[in-house]
Amino acid sequence: MTRLRYLLAAGLWAVLPAHALEYLAVSTPAAITYDAPSVQAKKLFVLGRDFPVEVVVSVDKWVKVRDYTGALAWIEKAQLGDKRMLVVTLPAEIHAAAQDAAAVLTRADKGSLLEWQETLPGGWVKVRLPNNASGYIRQTQVWGA
């Protein structure tokens, strides 16, 4: 019977639609995260402006989020905006075009934040740099794309 339940459950998951990941960023200077959806809950850590998070679930005025380290926490929905940011996960080069042979515009340190513009075929992401120029980085070198 357990095997039948497993097969049924697996079959049901196969027909459910795939959902795209939703990424948001902190829109306030600092946002406190909690271990439950309440300001009375235990405070976990503070996220700075533009820090990207992945939406896990949204409940009323609260959003459960995951950061690039995999940590889960609750944050007040009002502290998040639609701007999509990326975290550089290892030292990386930002190129002038979506090609390894393209000129290197700059280098980004691990932990740097870049504004997402577009995910391209072939494993590249177009990003906006702090100086408002655009460049291209490998998708494997960032989180949030």
C-alpha cells in the first residue's frame, strides 16, 4: 500500500504546473528577519538594502524567504521591493558581451550585489553594474538569476 501511495503522489506531482522562482530584494535601509511571521518572534538577522531573497511562501503581511546561503526566515512584505538583485557567489569577471572571449569590464568579488536585467540562453546573465553600465556574467557565478 505504501508503494501505491508513493506512485500516486509521484504521478500527481508530475501533472502539477512548474512555478518560476520568485526573487525580490530588500527595499528599506535595513530589514529584520524573524523565525516566525510576527514581530514578537525571535529576531534572526538584519538584511541591508538590495539584498536578494527567494520567496518561499507569502502569508498576509509576511513572506518566508531563503537567502543565497540557504537560510530561511520571515520578513515583513512591506520591506521588500520588485527590484531583482543577484549575489556573486565566487570571484567573477563581468564581460562586455555574453562570451568568454569578450572584453572584461570589471571583476566582482564574492558577496557583491548586481542588478539583474535578463537571463540569456547559454548560461549568461545581463546585469547592471553600480556605475549603471551593463555587462554579462556567467549564471553559475551568481545566485538569484
